[in-house]
Amino acid sequence: MKVVSLALTLAMLCTTTYAQKTTIKWGEEFNLKKGSSDLRVVLADKNSAFLQESHPAMKSYFVVGATLRESASLVKVDKNLSEVFRNDFNKELRGKEFVQFFSCEDKLFLISSDYSKRDKTLSLYASAVDKNSGELTGEWREVASYQKEEKADDINFRITYNTDSTKMIIVSSIEGKERNEYRFQELNKNLKATANPFTISNEFESKKYQLEDVLYTNEQKVILVGRMYEYEEGKKKKEKFLDFMNYNIRIYDEKGKQRSEINTSINGKWLISTKLVQEKNNDLVLAAFYSNEKKGKTIDGMLVQRINVANGTVISTSDKPINNSFLSANVDNTDNDTDDDKDESKEEKKLRESISKLKDEGEGFSKYMQFRNIFYTADNGLIILAEYFHHFITTSQSYSAGANGTPGQWTSTTNYNYISGDLMMCKVDAAGNIAWLRIIPKKQREVIQSSGRIYGSGFQYTPSYFMAGNRPFYSGFGAIQTGNTIQIIFNDNTKNANIIQAGQKAKAINRFAKSDCFVLNVNELTGELNRKLFFTNSDVPTAMPRLGVVFGNDMYMVGKTDRIFGKSKVALAKITVK
């Protein structure tokens, strides 16, 4: 009888899961300020959403010109997506550089910076924003200050959260030194320090250590996830390049003293991508993809470890081999998808053919699965979402002859290529075992092009912790968790509507304005998948699900379609799960 009851309960849960309805509502088109370069959602609450519109502003004047600085407007919309106010803060930011808007608990702050060339000092300032009026509530308050030792030093910083998002954490580093040093400051929602600032340093050469992730726990412990590199011989004589070797993960206390180091050479496996989160019960969870060979080109499995945050000891380890045949081996090679690009231009065809010839080599670029989301489940488990992703840069040069005796000139075109491939999801139960694992084939390729006098060609992959930017725009995916279901939203080729399991061949998509947006429902208990067409991007501004902001059962998402002639088509959408 108990078995029957359990089966009925599971059946009812599954029925309830797929009874959920996902809807979308688009607001009116935005009239962006001339020169605006970006529109993103920075905060959402029960009755409104706040958007950041980035644009240049005048900084200083000269006899023959002027200099520009980065500025931004804060736009508020109500629950019906109607604009409430728009404030550009140009007057308040005079003499300062805009950094970002940042929310902490129920407050919203405007963050700015000011650099003094004379003192070689960079100062960060914050001022609270009244969310009802859009005005600053007081004077600027200095929250951090950094001084260069040498003029050539670079100051990097990032404003983030502690593990329960109740504190503001400022992580900074000054590049140019022989060794790595990282400074941490903790502030509450009133911008008051709740702990003494401290600095962490290590013994590695700065070029051979790259910080990838930081976890600042509620107990003021810091976990640094770093990527270690070594110089290797290149193809050409006397040519060397830095090649990834392994991960370094260390736990430090609130005074910056190292307490433990997590072993990343687990059972002879080589970790090639990791993600650390802190559970509600304060245990650390390490999720990692690994290769069975050092510098392996393939992903051979995934492991999950539960770690005691106090002493760094491993509580449990779960290992799940992955059959590489399930992953799209030709995720970059889109030669077979020419039937979907019959109307592509000569430039697009040339770019597609050049990408298909690229080789995955150590001195080129790395490609591997990257963790995107980790959700907690009601049964004390975890749902992990990951994506096959890599980013590389190609440059080319073209010559245009001069006219009427004027000399010709070379122009360099830089293509920023973002490949978002197969989607992987798995369930880790309360005991640390991998309960189920699913793979959905997809092949998104987004190329952002810029022209200028940039010379050289090749590849680049930079997983730096301080790397700014919100690219790619249209590829990738967004996710919402409601009840026992996770809704995954992504743009895809129209012909991929029935792609639902590993081994199926997915058509590539690179013209997102002509793509469809799909919803993939994932049952947390069983891993059962259900895929549905959500809307077509040809009817609305092209959706950016990866950059959506989730509040409760809602996701706020920007859509943008650039036009060759005329203004870009931009609008805000609200996705609701009922």
C-alpha cells in the first residue's frame, strides 16, 4: 500500500509540474537615448523593475574637443511594464565615472569611481537611490580606495554578494605585481563595514595564476578558485604560450590566513571546469567536469563533492561517467547547416566557413562545459545546469585603395565569437549521489563584430573573475525554478523543436532574429523533459534570456533587434509561471 501511495504521489507531482503555465507579456518599445550602448535589468521586485541604460556623457572640454565618460540612466517600469521615471544622473556623476547600479536587500545604490592621477589613487563611492522617485537620497560615501605603486599597475575590482546575498562584498586586486594579492571588504545595506578588510596573497607567479571564482561565506571565510598555467612550447621556434594545467582551490579565514586546500587531483582525474556553492546547511558543494587524461580534450565525467567549510575535509564524493558520443562533437562545424542560411551574405558565409576550419589546440582556445545555475530542491538535493561554451576572437585585415592620389589604408575587423553548445542538467540527491543526468543538444553561435585598426589574429579565452561585460546577448539560456519544475528558456533553430535527448542532431542557429524561443520544463524528481515553443523572435524584439533577472515566479527580460537603417527595436518582457 505504501508503494502504491508513493507512486500516486509521484504521479500527482509530475502532473502538477506540467500543469504550470508559462506566459510572456511585452511592454512598449523603448526610445533609447542617442548613443546608448546597453540596456539591462538590474533589479526587480513585486511591483516594478529597474533597468540600466548605459550611454556616454561629457567629461571635460578642450579648445579643440572634449572627452567622454561612461554614464547611465535608471529606468523604472511598473508591473504593467509602463515607464514610471527615467533619471540619467549626469549632474550627480559630474567629475566621476559611472560603475554600476547595485542592490543589497531592500536598497538600491549608484556606484561611481574617481581616479586621481596625482596620487595614483582610485576611489569608489556609493549613494542610495530612492526607488520611488529615482533621486539620490544623500551625499556620496567613499566605500573603498586603492593606490597604485607603479603607474602601469591595473586596479581590478568587482562588487558581489556573500553566500546569502545579505552583504555587499568588494573584491579587488592590483595587477602588475609579481605575486597575486586580493583584498576583501564586507558592507551591509547601510554601507557600513561589518568586518575588517583583509588581504589574501599566494606564492604563485601572477601570470601563472588566474582567479576564476570567489565564494565569500556567511562566516566570513573566503574560498578562492584559481586556474593554474604553465609555459609550453609553441609550434614556432622560440614561441611559448601559457597552457592550463589544473585548478587550485583554497579556503581562507577572516584574517586572510590559509586554512585548507581542496584536492583537485581526485582519483587520478583532471578537473577542467568547477563550480562551488554553499548549501543552506553550510556545507560546500563542489561540482566539476573532469577528463581522464592530463590536458584531455574530452569531458569524461562529472563528480560532486560535499565539503566541510570549517576544515575543508571531504564528506562525500559522487562520480558520474559521461559518454562523449552524447555531446555534439561538431558543435563548431556548421558546414552541414547551409540549408538554413540560403539568404546569408558573402561575409556571413566566409565567416561561417572560417570558423568550421578552426582547431581546438592548447595554444588556441579551450572548450569545455561551464556551470551556469545550481538550484536547491525541496528534498535537500541540487539541480545543476551546465552548458558547453567557449569564446574566441578572430581578426582579419582588408585593404582599400586610395583615390585621387591619396594613399590606401588597411582596416582590421575583429569578430568576437561565442559558441554555446549542448545543455546538460543533473540531479544530486541529499546523500551526494547523482540521481539523473540529461543532455539536450543545441548549437548556438553568436558573432559580434567591430572594425578598427587592430592588428594580429588568433584566439583568446579569458575566464577572469574581474572580466566585465554581459556578452553573449542572444545565445545561452535563462532559468526559473517554481515548485518541482525548472523552466529553461532559450533561442534555437526552428527545426530543433523536437530535439529532446542526447544523440539527436541539432541544427545550428546564428541569426537569432529569425529564431524561435523555447521553454524546456525539467521535472526535478525524475528528470523528465518537456519542450514547447514559447514565441518566435521574428514577431518581437530578439529575446535575451541569458540576461534575464528572476524575482519569484517572474523573469524580466530585454529584447533587442538592431536595424541597418533606423533605430534599434528594444522592449522589456515579463515572463510569468503560474
